[in-house]
Amino acid sequence: MKSLEWVIKQLSQLIEIPSISRDEDKTANFLASLLLEEKIPYERHGNNIWAQNAGFDTSKPTLLLNSHHDTVKPNAGYKRDPWQAEVLDGALFGLGSTDAGGSLLCLLATFIHFYAQPNLPFNLIWSGTAEEEISGNQGIESILPKLPPIAAGIVGEPTQMNLAIAEKGLLVLDCIVQGKSGHAARREGINAINQALPILQWFHQFEFPKTSSSLGTMQMQVTQIQAGTQHNVVPDACHFTVDVRVTDAYTLEETLEIIQSHVNCQVQPRSVRLRSSSIPIHHPLVQAGIGLGRTHFGSPTLSDQALMPFPTVKVGPGYSGRSHTADEFILLSELQEGLEGYIALLNEFIIKINRGETFISK
């Protein structure tokens, strides 16, 4: 098994290579170099790197170990250099340390641990992918057609090594309320802002009737608004954006239909690809984690799970609340927990598959 020191060293180097979404080529090069050091063949598409275990057998099901190596932009609250890795008081500081460098490197260490192990009851593929933070189409989505069929996956994100067995999807809506321009002093025209007020209030107050057992209620927030060109002209249009977090109680199409039936304005979805996801609690991968004492929950945050058309569990070291925050860090104890926890999870999973339990398809 790779040591904690190995994980700290590689994560420190990863942090010090800027990798904001769509600009991850250098971190992709770094991940490729780690595989080369281990003499593990890999493939690359764009800024996505992946490798399969030495004994890959097409007659066996395949488990994907995936996390991402892109980051958000550092926010203005940083007091430290976001791209300077520093170990201090039992923590490793740096942008992307928690989200999701710790998961990425611990999953890679796990893959290396099992890479040459003979007689695995399933195949393993590890992938370090791009554009997760922007849900871009040149990340995991772009390589899935190039991979062998995947039966299930582990998505590395900070969950304190507990099991996210469901995740909300995302629907982003661009809305337009039409009015009629006129001179403000003469109260001419139809003010689009006034027309928008009851619609904005509806988005604030509406509650979807169905509740998800694992993800709770749907959430809608108006997050951007734009109207008017100058102070003395009545605005003829009001544009606003709505962030809708969709549970598995509704499809994205059903959600959109409900919204359009209630509001008197143009509603245009940016995409219908970021769907809610879930894995049955009786899936042997979930049961392996529960057997190790891990709790399970429904996650309100979006990840690459939304783009994977097979059962996945989201699990990884670190606390999700540190993601995208100033002076991001991950505890060294959390990295140790991730390193040991992933290997223990796969060992438990191997036991269950060897006993005759099977992957469950969606």
C-alpha cells in the first residue's frame, strides 16, 4: 500500500500546478507521469487520463474509480497563496486539496494497490478527469464512450468517507418576462420588472408535491437578474436565472413542464443532462461501506455522478464544507482515512462479489 507520505507528496505537487477548469493540461501531464513511474499503461483524451488493471478481463464486470483534477478559481478571501502547498498543524493547505485532490490521489493509490492483484472478481479502471467544476462536456462525459462497459463506480469527492447514495440533479433556467418600453416620467409602457415580481415570488414560494426519501425536497433559487438600460426608460424585458436542484422524485423534463405550466414567461433550460442519481441501498458496494461502519446520505451537491449512466456511490476524504472556500485545506488524518478507507471498501466489495453477490444495473 502507498504510504501517507506518498499521498502528501503527490497532492502537494498537484496543488502547485494551477488547473482551473478547461486549463488542466499540466495536471493531466502530472497524473500521467505518476502512472509512468508505476509502469502502468494509460490512455488520454484531452485532459482526461485513465488506466485499467493488469488482469483486465472482458468477461468480468468493471468498477470505475473516478475523481477530477480541475479546480474552481481561487476566491478573493484567500490569505495564503492558493497554489502553494503547505503542511501546517496537521493539515495540508492549497486550492483543490479537499475538492478533490485528496480523493483523486487516494483513489490512485488504491488503484495502484490492486493493479497487479490476480484473480480480482471484477476489473478496475481509474480515471482522473477534467471540467467537473463546470460540468463541462470535455470531462468524464467525453471518455465514457471510449471505456469498456462500466457496471458501477466510486466517485471521489469529500464526504468524510461516508456514502452519498443519491445526488440532486441540476436544471438551470434562463427566463424572460416581456414588457413594453416607455418614458419613465410619463408612466408609459409596461414595466417588465413589475411584471416579473409575481413570477419571482412564485419561484420563491412554490413547493413540489413529491418528496424524495433520500434527497428530501426540491430547491429553487433565483440567482441572477437583469433589467433596464437607463434610469428614465421603462424596461421592456426582465431576464433572470433560476437554479433548480432536482431530486429523484421528478425527471428534469417533468420539472420543466411543471414550472412552465405555472409561470407566464419564457423559460429556457440550458441543458437537461445533469440528472439526479442514486444507487440502491442493497447494492453490494453500498453494503460493503455500511459493513465498515460508514453512514449513507443523499447529497445536495452536484458531481460527475450526474453524467454517469450506471450506479455510483460518492465517497472520499475531507469535509465538503471546505470546498470552494478561502484557504482550503485537508487534514492529514483525513488523507490517511481515505487511503485506508478506499482499500478497505474494495476488500469488502471483493468478499461480497466472491460470495456471489452481483452488480445491480439501473
